[in-house]
Amino acid sequence: MNENKDKYQIPDSHPRAISLRTRHKIIEGMKNLVVAEAGLIAHGRGEAFDYIFGERTNPPAIKAMRAAVATLILAERPIISVNGNTAILTSKELVELSEALNSKLEINLFYRKEGRIQAIREILELAGAKEILGLNEDMMVEIEELESNRRRVDPQGINIADVVFVPLEDGDRTEALKKKGKTVIAVDLNPISRTSIHADITIVDNITRVLPKMIEITYELKRYSEEQLKKIISDYNNKRNIQEMLDIIKNYIENQKEDAFKFLNNNINI
Ligand code: PTJ
């Protein structure tokens, strides 16, 4: 059979082609220093969560995205924090979203390693980024409440931001940013991570699906009045939204269990 295969040798017809191609992007990113070694493992953890809610954008994620976009549009100094995984998977979308929202991009890494900031800068610039913060290590200031490398932030970016968008986090920063009075919007496939629980708005979905959808929502909500945007935000309840997401996971696993039993019962003599 003469099948269309990509540069990774994955045929288009493979039922998990998208997932496999995304893995290869992450691996390539690691070889180019964009992604930290631990980023591969973080991606695997994300995949596992994605799997147990159907690898699709569920209604609570849409609600969270709408509240997130409304919050970012109304923010005075919004900032989008960029790490290795996000940069390799969604560089073009990060740039488009930052332009649509009038929000700056700041590279902020957990794993500092010689050459990583430069590597991420290059792919963001290739994607069209004109202004990137977090480049000059000597200029950084520290968030005292934070122990990890992420405490070093750009004085013109996260440090003075009122709303911080943090796709794919590692836990402790959300709490620290909140202590500093900032509104935190997180994207995390794990609905019960520390980041998810502590963020003001938690989008439980894959960053690869979230950013294109957020761009679409931004163009829609930019036409809304301030009052309408405030209403979207005040109607939103993060705790309830995470609970809905957990119910979706529970039901999805229940359904999978039934399907697996049906299959096993029908094939008992094989
Ligand atoms: O580039 P760096 O140095 O800043 O490091 C980035 C990583 C992601 C390696 C670092 O922040 C880290 O170690 O993160 P954690 O603690 O592994 O947490 C990452 C979270 O992101 C986990 O809860 C994953 O489920 C989730 N996640 C992984 N892939 C995705 C994701 N969430 C949304 N979309 C994904 N594609």
C-alpha cells in the first residue's frame, strides 16, 4: 500500500497520527534546546490526562477560555509567559494571540540552561514575534515568594503585570503570583494539579487546542462592551468548572469501561 507518510514516517491513516507527530515535535524541540529534558516527561503526563477526557475540548474548557479572554482584554498589563513546551508546540499561535490581545510575551523557564532562552527566542521570532521579554538575564528581578528559577522575571513583564497567562506550569509559581496580587490564568491538562487548583481561571485542555480556540474567541470578544466582558467574568466560577471537568473524566472512564467489557464479552472465545 502506498501511503502518505510525514518526515517522522507516520502514515496519515494512523489512528494516533496527531498525538505521535506532537511527540516528535517535542523530541525535536529537546534536541534544539527549546524543550527541557523534563519537558518530555511533562508532555507524557499531559497526554495521559488528555486521554481520560477524550482528547477533545470539553464545554468547561470553552467556558474557562471565554472568561480568560475577557480577563485578558480588560487587563491593563497582561502578559503571556512562555516555556519550552509551549514554544515548540504553539509558537505561531502564541504570537497571534499576543498581538490580538495586545499582550506581551515573556520567556520564563523552570530549567535554566545555556542557550535555551536564545533557542526559544529564535522560534518565536521565526513565528513573527516582534517584542519578547525575559531575554536579558542581567536585567531580571526576583519574585521573593518563589524558590524556583521562575522567580527571575522581567521588570517590564511578569513583575508589573496585573494578569499573567501561564500555559503549562510546574506548580509553585501560581501561588507566588497570586500572593503578589496578580490574576493567574492557567492551561493544564491535569485538573487537580496545584496550578489548576490555585489559578483564578483554569483551562483544562491541551495547549495545542487551546491557543487556536482562544484566538478565535479573542476576535469575537473584542467586539463586546466592557460591561459584557465583565459579565462573562462574574458569571464564571473556577471551582465549579474544575468539578465539571472531573465529572467529565469520571463519566468518560465509566463509558470506556462499558465499551471494554462489551468488547471482551463478544470476543471471549478468541
Ligand atoms: O521549559 P521549562 O524549563 O520552563 O519547563 C517546562 C516544564 C513543563 C518541563 C516544567 O514547567 C515542568 O516540569 O512542569 P510539570 O511540573 O511537569 O507540569 C506540567 C503540567 O503541564 C502537567 O500538569 C501536565 O499535565 C501539563 N501538560 C503537559 N503537556 C500539556 C499540559 N497541559 C496542557 N497542554 C499540554 N500539551
